[in-house]
Amino acid sequence: MQAYINATGQYLPGAAVSNAQMGDYIGHISPQADRLGALTLRQNGIRSRHYAVGKDGSSEHTASGMAALALKDCLNNAAIDPQDIGFLATSTTQNDMLVPGMASQTHAALGLPPMEIASLQSVCASSMMAVKYASLQVASGEHRAALACGSEFSSRYFRPGKYLGTDVMRDDGTLPGDAEFLRWTLSDGAAGLMIEDTPRENGVSLRIDWISLRSFADRFAPCMTGGVVQGEGDALTPWSHIGTIDDAASAGAFQLRQDIDALYRMLPVWLGEFMRLVDDGKIVTNEVDWFCCHYSARSLREEMTKLATKAGCMIPEERWFTNLYDKGNVGAASIFLILDDLVRSEKLESGQKILLAVPESGQCIMSYAMLTVV
């Protein structure tokens, strides 16, 4: 039995925000921090993105609410009665609540009948976890139709109030580079897809040929973190182990951080996983028509292409499809957004092969998937 992506959809909050406007939304911590932000923007190459917060920091959105809006857009593009959907898988980096899971909240916002659900929480690769879980449910015959989505609301963690007065603020009014990088890189939005057991009669369907996802946490310490206090070396203390909420907040436990040096050390591992799939015959580079790779910054793409070229397994860049520069890095929603934009581009033709790639820096995960246009 096969599984097919028969519809896609997305939701991006508000109008596109330019680089010049970014500080008005995530807030100005200091002139020095703004200068570091400008340097980050030159590295990541992002020109615009969307935020679910207003300039005053308020918001009417939630991650689960945006997920539901994206899936409603998906349902509008589908040729199925929503009552026939039996499964929902959601993915995100940080849920709106500690409890319950995001899938419960998204299900409630969708207003669909009782169904089986799964909440997947990691970083970017949680998107592929959701797609794989949903596709296996359909391919196994458990459900004839399933929804999978990714949603992020990162900007709520980047307002000045999350940093000012905490121990991580430097005397010169700046943040450590591992915190500043993410402030100027991540943005908000949601997207999702519908998976069914047969291709649609009219329009584009994408057959899911295979999905591969592997963790290399046995080789790496956490690289992207939230909810912990960093101590000496690799020591991490969960926020719940700290005496009071105020002490945890003051120590910076609720800030997102990313070790950029560790991120670059993961690149050869991610490429090695690609080469393993080439050796296994799952990827034939000259047969890939579209390469949809999620990456967080232009500088990372440049490094990836250098490594792939040296290894002799480079997919020509004219076959790459990305929306990073216009829609930003939306974490777990990114690969869904890329796929939805590719479908809407009207560039797909029957028989074409689409390779998805989603690396995750959380504690080193690499995921790939092959789709065929039918």
C-alpha cells in the first residue's frame, strides 16, 4: 500500500517584514545588538519574513492556531470530505503550553470529529517525523487519510523582556552570539499537507517513496537549546531543576541558544548520511529533478555545496528549490512551506523526483525523503 500527498497549504501571519523593520517587531535591545543583527542578516541572506507578534509585542496567535489555519488552507485545496480524515500529526520546536500536546490544541481549533493524533516535538526535523508517522498510518491501512503539519511562533521568545535583566546580558548591551544569531534568523508561520492512500483524480499528487530519519545524538552534545541553563563545558541544567521560576528566568533558562561552531561540525555528518543513501541506491543524484533542502542561512548552504562538490555528490544548484530568502527560516514549518510553494509554482511534471532534506542541529538529526510526481 502507498501513501500520497494530495494537498498542501500554509499560513503566514501578517505582512512580510523587511530587514529594516525587523527590530520594530522583535524589539531593540541596544544599538550594539542591532549592529550584530545586521551582520547576522548578511550571513543568512534572508530579506523578509513573517511575525505573529505586533510591534508592541502583543499577539492574537498561537502556534496551534496557526497550524489549524494552515491545515484549513490545505483542506480547501483537497478533494476529500474532512470527516474522512482519521489522523493528525503536528510538529513544532516549542508548543504553546507545557501540557497538553500541540496536536490536541490543533485538533480542537480545526473542529474535526474524534481522531487519532500525535504531537512531535524536536526542532526542524520534527516536521519529517510528523510526515513519516502520518504516511505510515496511511500506508499500513490504519487510516485512509491523514494530516501532517509544522508550526512555529519563535518571535515571542525574542522580545527584549526575555533578555533584559538576565545573567546572559553583557555589559556592552549585547547578547552572546549563540542567542543573537537566532533572534535575527527565526520567524513565524505554519504549513501542512494531506496524505491519502490513493492519488487524487485531478491535480498533482506526490507519491511518498521513502523517508529516512536518523539521530546522531550519540556523537554530539545539544547544539540548539531552550529550557536549560548552560554551565561549565557541556553541562546543562533543566529549568525545572532550578529552585524558583524567577531564578531560572534570570539565568536565561527560557532563551533559545545555538552553538554555531557545533552546527558546522555537524555538516559532514549530514552529508555522510546523504552519501549512505546514495550508496544504498535510494538517491541517484542525476535523477533528482527538485532538491528541497531546508537550511537556516545562505552561509550554511554555501558550506554544504562546497562539501558536496568535493565529495562528488552535488545536485546542481539549478535544481534546488528554496523560499528561505523571502519567507525566512520557520523551523519545523519550513519544509512544508517549501513543498507547498513548489506545488503552487506549477513547475511539477508527472514522473519528476523530489528529494526533501531536513537537517536538525538540536542534537544532530538528518532526514531525507523521496517523492515522485504522479
